[in-house]
Amino acid sequence: GEPAMSIFSEVPQAPPVAVFKLTADFREDSHPQKVNLGVGAYRTDDSQPWVLPVVKKVERLIVEDSSLNHEYLPILGLPEFRSAASKVALGEDSAAIKDNRVGGVQALGGTGALRIGAEFLRRWYNGVNNTATPVYVSAPTWENHNAVFADAGFKDIRPYHYWDAAKRGLDLSGFLDDLEKAPEHSIFVLHACAHNPTGTDPSQDEWKKIAEIMKRRNLFVFFDSAYQGFASGSLEKDAWAIRFFVSEGFELLVAQSFSKNFGLYNERVGNLTVVARDNENLTRILSQMEKIVRTTWSNPPSQGARIVGKTLNCPELFAEWKDNVKTMADRVLLMRDQLKAKLQALGTPGTWDHITQQIGMFSFTGLNPKQVEFMIKEKHVYLMASGRINMCGLTTKNIDYVAQSIHEAVTKVQ
Ligand SMILES: Cc1ncc(COP(=O)(O)O)c(C=O)c1O
Ligand SMILES: *[C@@H]1O[C@H](CO)[C@@H](O)[C@H](O)[C@H]1NC(C)=O
Ligand SMILES: *[C@@H]1O[C@H](CO)[C@@H](O)[C@H](O)[C@H]1NC(C)=O
Ligand SMILES: *[C@@H]1O[C@H](CO)[C@@H](O)[C@H](O)[C@H]1NC(C)=O
């Protein structure tokens, strides 16, 4: 007889994820000078992905190591990854680590760390039912922040002031004002460094002001650290805000991603750090996180965590990794300098100092949606509708073409 209607015929088509859609459009474009400034990953000066030399080396060590197997890992992760001498986020001499009140959960990327952290907060932060606790995310932010907290059950997700479009910089007074007005115990998601998408971070003095209000008003901080090393080339400098908050006595969460700074995007390596008041409280927190992980992915994958763990636990490999990170950060800095210089040489209207003031992989160009459309349709230069570009999409070969395209977009399209 007739096949029955599918029981899924009412499932609506979900919209594509903007950044992956942009890359698909780019692939289909056959223009010889096309450029993709949309991707959220590092590219070499030949527009290629980069396997860090230290990662290649450790991958070989892993292949040759006959003591390794593919047994399940502990639910909270590979021990050598979880401890990893705590060199990265908090610093080797962190008092919180010495006090035994810092714990880590291996997660599936920074996203997984955010999701487990959000789920834990919804269940256990400040009472059992937290669906009504406000969660503040920066305006603008990485678009997944909203969805991750919404999927964890939070019902009241609000933007806080961050980007001042006219100034092309941080809206500090708007930010501080939102901190003053937020209900006590609200959760604030803060980008630890290299803010995505604006490339604009608070200065150390500004972080101190932010911390002062957060402490006084009992606001909770959840750091998202996806670009450590990319902002300045130094792991220490880029962790300054996190370490400052910890030194000020905050109990907090940090979602750490190793996707960008190890170039391990598809291995899904992340770490959720918990800084608690004392070891007794930490132990109970971790026991609840273990329950959440058990029903989410049950058991984390090992390859990426082994690479990161081995690298961080061996002084020579650790030094080599820091060098590799600096190579990436320096290329970004070079492209910033050159793009600014080229736009200034072309006499492109407007100021372009923000290109070199911003840091990390991304820059918020200030191009409006119509100018972005012109860049894509007329110049085959792909970038996010927000005007965000990935600085590593620029190379010494395409930078003249991109600068000229931006010049035309700004002068021809209002
Ligand atoms: C701000 C921010 N947080 C988290 C992530 C997630 O990283 P991962 O790929 O490790 O999940 C990204 C990735 O683009 C990001 O930009
Ligand atoms: C994961 O987080 C814990 C707690 O902060 C830390 O001790 C550990 O070093 C981190 N692991 C890595 C690989 O950074
Ligand atoms: C939690 O609180 C929200 C809003 O305050 C409410 O809608 C929801 O039903 C509550 N859930 C439980 C399990 O109590
Ligand atoms: C940690 O948890 C215990 C309960 O197990 C509590 O008695 C103690 O006061 C907590 N520590 C702090 C600093 O709150």
C-alpha cells in the first residue's frame, strides 16, 4: 500500500551555522582571487592548516609507545592531562593549586567544557533550581554561548555592554554599569583573552575594576579561554585575568580550549577548571561533574589529551610548544601591521588603528552588512556579516587584494 507519512515530517529545517555556511559558499566560488576570512582556525602564509611541529613529534611518540592502549579513560579524563602540572591556566606557583582546591575535568573541546560547566551551574549553583538565574554574555559574543546556556536550561540569558561601535573599542562604562545593575549572584561569561569576535580585551586596570564590582556584588564568573597564547604570544600574559580573579579569592569556572593553541581542532581537547574554596568543597563539586559527564559522553577521547598531556609534562616539549604558539601569534601580528599600513597608504576613509589595537585571531573591521555583502559578491572575499575577519585568512600574497577590496567597499558602499 501507500507508504505512511514519516513520523518526522513535522521536523523543521534548522538554519545552517553561519561560519560553516560561509566556508561552503567559499568552496563553491571559482574566482581565482577568492579569499576566506571567515574560518575560525589558524592558516599559514600559504593559506594551509598547520600541524604544529611539536604535535607531529608527540604523535610519533604515541604511535611508537607500546605501553599505550585504547581502554576507557576515567570519566573525568586522562590523569596526566588533568593534572598537567597546572602550568597553563593558573600558573605553576598558583596558591589555589597548592591548597588543593583546583580541579579539572577533561572535556570535548572548549564547547564541551562550557556545556558541562553550564549544566553543573544550572543544577547546583546557589541552590538547586537555577533556571531563573540570569546569565550575562557580552554583546557581541561567540554565538554559541547563548545556545549552550539555553540548552543547559537557563531561561534568562542577557547581553552585557561590551563593544562600542563608534569608538571601535571597549564600552567600559556600559560594561561596569551592567555589573552594578545585575541581580546579585548573576552569572557572567567573560572571555579570558582575545575576545571573539571583537579582538578587544579589557586592560589590566580595567579587569581590576570589573573584579572589584563582581566581588562586591557577588556575581559569578565563568571564564571562556579559547585563545590563550594567541593574544600576545605569551601564555602567561594571556592568562593574566584568570590568575588575577583567582588571586582575589573568587570561586570560579574556566572553560579551556586547546583547539586553537595546539591546532587540535578535530581532536576535541578541552578542560573545565574548577576553583573552589577548599578541597572538601572541590571534591563534592567534581563528584557532581562526574555524574553529568557520565550521561553526556560517559568517557572522553584520549588521543588529543595524550598529545597535550605529554607536551605539557615534558619541559623540552613544553618549550617547543610555546615557540610554536608564538609562531602563530607573530604571523597574526604581522598581518595586522600590514593590513593597517596598506589601508592607510590607500587613504581608505576612517581610522584603522583598531586593526593593530585588537588582538588574537579576529578583528572587527567596522565594515557594515552592506559592505560585507559587497566584499563577498563583488570581490569574492568572504567574511562574517558582523564584519569579523580572521587575521590568518590574510597572507603576504592576498593582502594587497584584500586591502584594495576593503578600500572599495568603504568608498563605494555606505
Ligand atoms: C570564544 C570561544 N569559546 C569557545 C570556543 C570553542 O572551542 P572548541 O572548538 O574547543 O570547542 C570557540 C571556538 O571558536 C570560541 O571562539
Ligand atoms: C585542567 O585543569 C586543571 C585544574 O585547573 C589543571 O590542574 C590542569 O593542569 C588542566 N589541564 C591542562 C591540560 O591544562
Ligand atoms: C525552576 O524554576 C523555573 C523558573 O523559576 C520554573 O519555571 C521551573 O518549573 C522550575 N523547575 C523545577 C524543577 O522546579
Ligand atoms: C566547604 O564545604 C563544607 C561542607 O562539606 C562546609 O562545611 C565548609 O564550610 C565549606 N567551606 C567553605 C569555605 O565554605
